[in-house]
Amino acid sequence: MRLLVLLLGLLWGLVHGACPRGVYNNKICSGHGRCNPHNLCVCDVNHSGFDCSQHRCPLGPAWVAPARAPDDAHYPVECSNKGVCDRETGACTCDEGFVGSACQRLACRDNCDDAGDCLSLKHLSAVYAVGSEPLYDNVWDADMIYGCKCRKGYHGYDCTMRSCPRGDDPLTTGQKNEVQIIQCTATGGFFYLFFNGEGAQVPFDVTVSQLSTILASVRTLPQVKITFAGATTTVCSNTAPVPVLIEFTYAFGPQPAIKVLGALKNVVSLTGGVVLAASGGVCPAGPSWYTAPSASNTVHDQWAECSNMGHCDRVTGECSCYTPFEGVACEFMKCSGESACSGHGQCMSIRQLSLEADVDSPSLQFDYGADPNNVLTFDRDSILGCKCDPEYEGYDCSQRSCPKGDDPVTTDQVDEIQVLQCTGTGGHFRLQYRTSTSARIPFDATATTLRNILVFSFGFDDPVVQYSSGTQACSPPTASVPNIITISFLLDHGDIPPLAAITRSLTVSGGIGTVATADNGVAIGGVTSQQGTKENVVCSNRGHCNYQQGTCTCSFGFGSSDGRGNRGNRGDCGYILPKVKYLLQE
């Protein structure tokens, strides 16, 4: 009996009277933190997790992230958002093409094939700078983008190409007709084709004969022969681009390049794809990723074939890009993942990510690169990153999100309560939560209708909506006892960002209705709101997340809850198992 009492006492202390022990060494807070009065581990700077057993990885400037302030998107993050952190070792496993303890440097492919020096943009600018010539030393990528400075006799972005001697051809036999190439991927739309200043509109689905007729209408274009390579029957393919060969059969010698209208040199956007034109073995050009500066801290305003991050196929006019890059001119640093964003997110530019960031308020969404002439934000549309789908996370959206919940050990905490008062006699209003806007809420919506709209529009987990008076959300301005709406968040824990109202479609006699909102202890009509103080943490701060499966492995003595501290199926670790069961498990 004494042993039973002793064991029960020890188990009670384990659950209620001490911080968790590490899963690897059974030490309080894994020996990497201190236990605070609330029985929570406060980890040192190198560790994290509810038991401080998880190593933090090195920080580096983010290659891509939503802006946290205007034009500020390269702040420090783990593994620079180009690698996965190993929580057992604290080491980053970098994406192919990135190196460094925090994946903070672009690697030189095959170390420049031992035919050149791998230098940062900053170092390269110093090599070429003579006297007052410009340096590149005060831009976020100056020490991050590396490239190859090839030795004499070699060229290419990776120094794998041997440079041939150049000179005049003393013989002119064996000439061939000029052949220029168009390639297009699209599912709709059209592009313009120009030759010597005159052009014509080319729909995406024209055939060989139709394209021949269109080109014959361009008066400055000599007679040409059109050939579609492969099995395609239209100028644009909806999958992989297929070369369209334009052979000059009656005009001999070098010909001016056929051009297509577009934003990149030789590139035009269409519905679902792009079209490019290549002439004389020339590939599309884009802003150079790696070259000497043209002015102080200015590099990427210069154009280069394949953007200096790929090889040009002189036969097809196509760029073969270095692994981290993509695009017809290698002009994009692509999204991470075996497929873009691992198939669980949207691949966006830094500017798109910033404007669509999931933050607590629209006022916290910041633009990146609003000024197209700002050389410091050259990458606004060229570096791509991932916005993950619900239930996925990580820089490449490869990790499954684990359930969150309230820590069952902490006490004296309360749920969030927000208060609204609507004055109106017709029309509707909307509520805004974070960056989302609700469906229409009729002025006479019932409490059940309002509750359902909150769940449908914002994904709240069963909020409780109560009216103080009547069955309509809005009261007329003449009401002696106006309705006060309370919204209690019993399963959505933490300090919930405030709801805001949009009332331009809410009417009242002689004008527009109003909706007052209150949170964090502010009262309306004698009803006081309440700031939520419960935690909303991964695995309820009592277990580890398996990010491959999106499931919690709970610490001894804890299990899945219903969100209110009872046994349930949320999958968190917010339920304290009965102490008798602890003993049986022993």
C-alpha cells in the first residue's frame, strides 16, 4: 500500500508538479532550459520544443519570404528557407544548388569545373573595380549569390565550355539557309510576330498553312518555309514547347531576327504559357543573376543570355538552366520541393507572397518591390516561394501540420469573448477576420445563421453566438433594449485577432448602419469582452509533432483532448490521463 501511495505521488508530481523530461536523456527540460513557475520549459537559444529536446538550426537571410515591413523580405530564418532543419542535430539539409551552414549561399555548379573561381557578387565586383568603379557590397544578395569567374579559354556560367579562337572565315563555301525558331506553350490567346518593323497577330492554335498565310502578309518578310517539329499541329502546344522552324528560302545570308512582343527579350506571355523566338543560335535573355555591377550596388539591370544561369542550345535556341533556376531564360529562382511546393501549395513571387500573406490584420500585409526602379528589390518577381495549403507547412510545404491545443497543465486561463452591436434596419454587413472577409450577414440574421457564417467563412471550431435581445442580429436605432452579440471561442484558443465590420451595404433610415466591435476587455452596452489567455500551441505543448504524418506523439501521461481538457479526438495532447492508468502502465 505504501508503494502504491508513493508511485501515485510520483506520477502526480510528473504531471502536475514539474517540467517535462527530455525524450532523449530523461533530464528536466532535456538539460537545455529552465523550469518556470508554470511548469513550462524555457529553452536556451539553441533549443526548442516543449521539453527543449529539439535543436534549432542556423539562421540566414531568407532567399524568399513574405515581407514583414515594406521591401523587407530577407530577414533571418532557419536554413534561409532553402533547407530542412534536422531537429536532432541542428544541421540544415540544403536544397540542391545551395550550401552553407544555413543554406545561405548559392553553390557554384561542380565548383566551376576546376576551370574558374567561385566568387560572391561582392567579391566579383571588387575584382573588377578599379579606382572609382562601382562595388556591389550593400545589397541583400551580395554575399549570397555566387558564380564562376572563368579562367582564360573557358566560359559559361559553370566554366564547362571551352572558348574557341575567333577570326575571319577565309572561305565561304558550304553555306546554309538561315533558319529561325519559334516555340510556344499556351492554351489560349495570341502573340505578335515582327520582322524588320512590320508584324502580324498569330493566334495560339494556327496550323502550318494558316501560319504561312499570316507570315505572307508581312510585307518585309521574304518567302519562308514553315516546318512544325514533332507531332504538333498548331503553333502553340498546351504541354511541352515544340520548335517551329522558319527557313528563309529566297533571301540568303544572315537575316534580321524574327521578334515576338513580350516583357522579357524574345518572350511573350499567353494564357497558360509563353512563346519565344530564337535567331542564329541565340537563346532568350533575362536579367543577369551574376555579372559585374553596372553602377554602385546595381547588377541585375543587365541582360544576359539564359540570365547567366544556364547553357544555350545553339540548335534549338533553348536554355538549359542550372538546377535552382527555371524559365525560358532561366530568369526565375524556382520554388522548392520535388514538385513545386511538394504539390501542397501555390508557387508565388516574393511580391505575391507578401501581398497575400496570412497575417492577423490587412495592415500587416506589406508590399515588396512596389517601385520597379528600386534596384534593392530586383527580385520581386524573379524569386519564387511557396504559400502552403491548409494543413501543410514548411518552406517547401512538405510538412504536415500537427493539431494545436491548450496546455492542460497551465491554469487560471480563460476563453476569448468578442462583442458586437449592430444598428440597422435593412441590407447586410460583413465581418473581416485577419485577411479574410465573410459571406453576407443579413441585418436580421439569427444567432444560428451568424454562427454558421463564422464557421464557413473563417473556419472557426464551433463558436458560441448569443444574442442579448431578440432574434435579429441588428437592432433599429429606436430600440429601447438593443441587441448585444457575444461570440465565445471555446475551441479556438489564444488571443484571437479582433473581428472588424464592413457596413457599406447595411442600411438604416436616412443612411448607413453601424457595427461596433470590442475585444480585450472593452465593453459594449454593459457586456464586456474578454481576451483569450489559453495557449494555442502545437501538440498542446505536451508532445512532439511528427511532421511527416501530421500527428502528435504525446509525452507520458497526456493524450488527445476534446479542446476543453477532456478526453477527445482532436489529436492534440491536451488531456491529462487518469493517474491510475499511469500506474497500470508501469
